[in-house]
Amino acid sequence: MTRFCGDLCAVRAFPQAGSVSLGRVQGKRDKEAPALAQIPGSLSERPALTLAAPAPGGMAAMEYISTRGATTAVGFEGALFSGYAPDGGLFMPQRIPSLDRDTLLRWSSLSYPELVKELCSLFVPAELVPRDALNELIDRAFSRFRHKNVVHLSRLKDGLNILELWHGVTYAFKDLSLSCTGQFLQYFLEKKQKHVNILVGTSGDTGSSAIESVRGQKNVDIFVLLPKGFCTQIQELQMTTVIEDNVHVFAAHGNSDEIDEPIKELFADVDFAGKYHLMSLNSINWSRIMVQIAHYFYAYFQCAPSLDTTPLPMVEIVVPTGGGGNITAGCIAQKMGLPIRLVTVVNSNDIIHRTVQHGDFSLAESVKATLASAMDIQLSQTLGSCSASDQDIVGAMRRCWEENQYLLCPHSAVAAHYHYSQPHSIPRCCLAPASAAKFQDALLRAGLVPQIPPEITALTAMETRCTPLERGQDWAQALRGRIEAVAQQWEARAGHSAPQGRGGSLGR
């Protein structure tokens, strides 16, 4: 666990513009935790990330370095096709653009897609992806979203602002970053006529969003491991009903952390990972973090009372946290000069909270199954704080419905519980990572009536396909066999010999 904490400490910062809350949401807020640099293996041993003013037309010389400092820097394409860096760290930009007040004022009137384009242009050199092409890729990525604005802010009673990030195909916030990442991948793969095998472990929503981002693409095969019994029925059906030839779903009889083990084993086999071009689309992929930075800028501009004051007003953003990729994006937005205060909230699998508050990196005996299933993780790749019980979650769901006739998913309810239990003196925005429609059992437990869209209802009548992985079976070997067979089929179709190159790495 120390490796994950130290790697995030290398990218988290506390600029004058904002701060990070480390308070518990149960009852009264704890005292602020010590600076993250005091956690063993943190900033003092990591390479420094510097601030830089953005160059006109993007940062052409942008490079990405490992948070552990023992790997050669790579460009955006190298970071995209990687997971962990070869030294086990996370790829992060060597320089974080520092935005001035005039830029923030200009961006304040932009739509969410326009913000994504502006932010991506700072991290993706125009020499690599011309701006017109970048804009087209992002427009294509968001073309399947149901809401005209892509994301939407609901202003509810008692100052509860809910930023709905779930209007994509799978009704989860991961559609936002993965739809863009899928377009970036295809852009490079088509140019080079290459093929990759994506290996993903999912605790709920990542798998279906990753599948949707690449389904039907000729240059990509995706292999997804889901924890049987730990996802909701809808989450599982969103994966198993996709029967395109390039989609391979495995239902493993284990929890979210257990399914990571065979994936780690395959990525650790450098020869195998290189030969079969393995890569990951989990939350440590820089491309996903980059797109998610836009959540924080959009939330700020929607909730800030006025931008006419000096200094600019502060906005508190509450982030339900599982693996931690989303909160990492918030920390980078903070480093860029966005005046936000971040609050991370988790469920009863609270290793993140214990790590920050008490330096306790130990794993519990097992992952607890909770109503907020996508947060049922112990081995997070990043860091955060705060915890809420199932009782807290149910209470927040009920109160929000009674006061607003608005249904929250259990993950959003973790953030809402924090809002209801903690007074605030500055504007606050709670990020909503998923639609309540995906969590019927949680709604029924709260005594609420699910409102199910027809697209989700139709899943139960669709054909399904997945490969079961039983306990005692060699899961890694089963994956190897399927990947080798798929690679042989692709080579036969393409008329190529076995591909050679570096593989990516695993993250959640």
C-alpha cells in the first residue's frame, strides 16, 4: 500500500489557491491530517513536478515522467499506451500548466466539451495531434451522450449541488474519460496499423465504460475481469451483453482485489506483455486523469458565485472515491490554479481514510460488500479520506428524495451524506459518478422506487456472453490462453507476424 500512497504524494500539492479536506464524514469532522509530505516514502523521495505557463497552441515539449523517477520520460502517446511506468510509478506530466486569472475568466463561459478541448490541448502537443483533429476526436467521443450539455448540474434544496457526470452510454462518469481515451487510442493505432490487447479489472463501472469505448474497433481487443456477485445485475449485464468479437468478458468468483492478481501477473511477465501489446484502461492511465480535470473546472464555474472578486472565490468539491483516479484529477486542477477545496469521501472500505489520518496502510481481512460497490476497493492507486456506512448512504438517499424528489446512486449518496452532516460557508458541489438507475437494490433498501430507463430494462432480454473463472482455477493461465488465441486470429487477418513491443501496466 505504501507504493500507492507515495505515488500520489508525488502529484498532490497544496497551492495557495486551494486545500484538501481529510475530515471523516461520520459525525464531527476530524482535525486536519498532517501534510502528505510527512507520510513515509512521499514527496522528499519523489521527482518534483513543476508549474509552467502554457505555451501558445499547447505545450509542444510536454513530457511525462514516472512518480518514482527511475524511468526515461515519454511523450503523450507513450503515457497513453502505458499503465504503470516500468519502475512501478505513475506517468504524470513533468510540468503542470499554471493558468492565470484571465484564462480562468475566459474559460468560465465554456461548455463542458469546450473545456475538455482546452485542457487536452495543454497536455497533447499539436505536433502529435493537430488541434482540429483533437477537437474532432473529443466531439466524436461525446456524440453518444444523452444530455445536450454532456454533464449537468442539479441545484437542490439545502445548498446541495449535484454535478451529474453519468449521462454517457453506461450511465457512469467513467464514460466521460474513457470515450475520449478510446478515440485517442484508435487515432494512433490506425496511423500505425497496430493492434493492442487491453486488460481491465473492474469493481463495477470501469469494465462497461471501457468496453463501450472500444467495442467493434478492429485494432483493439479488450479483456475484462469482473468480480461475480460484487457488481449489480445491471453493471454485469452492461458487460456481458456486448457480444462484439473484440470484447472478452470473464466472470471471476472473487472480489475486486482478487481479480487484480492474475492481471498483475500478466503485466509482470515483460516478455508476454510486450509480445502481445498489453495495456490498461484503468484509472491510472494518464489520458483518463487528463479528461477528468475538466470535471473540476466545470463544477467551479457552475458553482462560483462571482468571478469579479479578488482573490477568486473558493468552491468546495466533494468527490466519492474508490481507486482514486478522479480525485487525482482534482489535485492537478488545484495545481493549475483553480481555487477549489477538495473533500474525498469513501464507503466503509476505508483504507484511504486510515492511510491519511493514521498512516495505517494495512489491508483488512477482506473487502466489505457495500451499497456503493464501485468503491469496494482496498488497493487504490491514489489517496483520499473519509468514510460513510451503508446506513449513512441509505439515510442520504432517503433525505434527498424526500426534500427534492431526486434519486441518488449510493456513491453520490456518500457525498450527499457529507454535505448533510457538515456545515459549509462556501459554495459546495458534490460529484455524482453514476445514475441511480444502475442500483435498484440500493434504492429498494432505502424504500425508494427505482426509475429505470428503457435502455437498461432491455438488457435483461439480451443475449449474454462471458467466461466463468472458478476458485482454484488458474485465472492467469486462462487469460494467457485467450489472449494468445485472439492474437493469432488478428495476425492471420492482418497478415502480420507476432507483434513486438512494450506492454502497459495495471491500474484501477
